[in-house]
Amino acid sequence: MNEEALIHFINRQLGAFVHLCSPTGFLLESFPPFQKIHDEFIQWTQLLAVLTDFSESGYPRLVSVNGRVVYASVKTSESIYLVGPVKPDAPMSLRLSLYNPNIEDSRTDAVPLCGFQLFIETVLMLHNFYAPEFLSSDILALQNYDASGSEKEVQTVYSDILFERQENERLHNPYDQEVRLLDSISSGDLDSLNKCWREEDQKSYGTLSPQPMRNVKNLCIATITLASRAAIRGGISPEISFSLCDSYIQRLENCTESMTCAALAHEAQKHYTQLVSNLHYGTKAATQLRPTPHLNRCKDYIYAHLHERINIQDIADSVHLNATYLCDLFKKYEGCTIHQFILTEKIALVKNLLKYSTYTYSEIATYLGFASQSHLGVQFKKITGYTLREYRTKFSGNDKANTTLQS
């Protein structure tokens, strides 16, 4: 393990000191950055006392000094790294903060300005280099950021909203109505979905923003997100559901009229309901047998690797099953082989790329892991009845003149 190279990387990345300490907080060695700066913003004993007081989890600790510079500590099994000071490029609110009345603000001018996100990512890299388990930035933020002010603000706004809505007799739509709507999506019941729409009282929606258009968009984002989760409960692959959710929300952000936003949210709900309906009733096998968790994970692996050449043994390894047993299980519950399922899903992606992109046929074949453009053409014609050129011309009207395909 080349600790020296790691320390020099941090020096260059942040332009900050890296101090190496013993587990008890005794300073062993300091590694200064290349530019000349001083690290005299706080007494060592005070800084070490705060930063070495780790929780049982051993997460990195962040501390601000005079609200202007930041230090971080990372604990390993044999030592403690202290990184800093850096001067963040954005306001910060940390649980740990120290104040030194002897430090003038002007003395921080020599401290390198550092993107706070870069600082966090570097601290995480140092921690994860030694830690047995990966630590995410979300957990680091939860352990170090001070959200007490935000919590008080949330409680204040909550009280105001509750009083206003009760005073004006404008309560939210009943919870059981929302449950019925989400159950309609998760069961693939379009008739029930339409009935739920007719029950909606648009005057009883919440207020998520003081700006009318932003409020409508936020409400629609919540609606689409809930629909995507209901579809997952109905059996739709999480990867497909999440990606579709992202697509609808991106389209929503481009809307300029509230009615268009509402229509898009309803379109998303209907789309998810139809996907579940197709899943439940698309094949005879699907109506008779309930897929097992192993098959759900198998499908998730396939969806996550559709842009590659998928090997059945790799799928079996990912779900911890024997490959032959997995193939038999898949055929029993899905009514088709894994190879057939993969090909069907790849062809579905090919259709979208032909309709909505300007990729050449050769690029699409390469992108989706087909052996060649000709191989893709043969499989596509076998399943759809169209050549690639015919399909693109018929459904998108967009064909590249310089791209040829042997049908």
C-alpha cells in the first residue's frame, strides 16, 4: 500500500496539509502542500480533541474554524489522517465548529479555495481506501451536516400550512383514494385507474412551492414517482421503471403550461398501468405463475446489461443459482428461454433507437452487442417483419442515406 503516493495526491488535489497522527491523537508527521501556506488557525490540542472523538462507526469528521476554513479527519486501524485547512467555495453548516478569536479573517486569504464537493469526494476516497465497507457522500453528510435549523424551519412551515388548510377547510385528498389509485397501477387495472381519476379533487392538492408553475411541476413529479414505485410492486423491473420515471420528469421540466403538466402526469400513470397489465396478461405462463425473487433479480441483471453481450453463466452467478436450473426456472415462469427474452428486450431497444435517434444501423448493432449489422438485421426482421430501414422509414421518417443494410 503506497501511502506516500496517496498523501501526495491529496496535497495536489486540494492544496492542503495532510497530517498523520497516532490513534491517540499524537502528531507523527505533516505533509505540506506545494504552495506555501500556514496551518495556524486553531490550537492542535483543541482540534485533535474534536476530530479524534470518533463515533463507533468511525466515519470521517468535518469541522469548521471561524466558519471560514474546514478540516477533516479520517480514522484507519493504525492512524488518523487530518486534512486541511481548505476554504470552501460555498456556505457550510457543520455540526462541529470551533472559534479562535485570535485569527483575523484576512489570514484565511492564503488558504486555497476548494470546491466543497471536491473536498468531500477526496475525504471519502481516503476513507474508502482503508475502510472495509464503502461509505457514500449521503451518509457522510448525515453524520456531519447540521440540519437543526432546517428542521425548525420545516416545523414552522408545517404548522402554518396545517392551520391555513384547516381554517379554510381545504384538506388534502383522502389517503385511501391515493391507495386505490396506486393499487390500480400495481395491478395493471386501467378501468380502476380511470375511476380514480374521476374521484380526484384538484382543489385538494398540496402546496409544494409558492410559485404556481413550480408547485404544479412538483406535484406532478411526486405523482410520477409514486406511479413508478407502484409499477415496481406490480412486477416491472426497477431499472425500467426508474428510467421511465426520469424520462417523464425531464419532459415535465420542459412544460410551460400547468394543464400540459397534469396531462403528462396522467400519461405516466396510464403508461405504468399498461406496462403492468402487459406483464400480467401478456403470456399464458405469466397469468398462471408468480415470478420468484430469483427471476426478478435475473431480469434486473439483463436490463442493466442490455448494452452488452450477456452470458447466461454471468446471470446465474449474479443470482447465485446453477445456470441449468435458472434456465429451467425462467422457461417455466416466463414461457420463453432466457436467450429469447434477452433478444426480445434488445429488439425493443432497437425499435426506440430507430424511432427516436439518428444512430446508424451499424452503431445500433455495436451499441447493443450484436455480432454485426447483418446479424441485427436478420434478428430484427425475424421478430418484427421489417428491415431496419423499413421500420425507421415507417415509424420515424428518418433514414440515413449513407447507411445501407442487407435485408
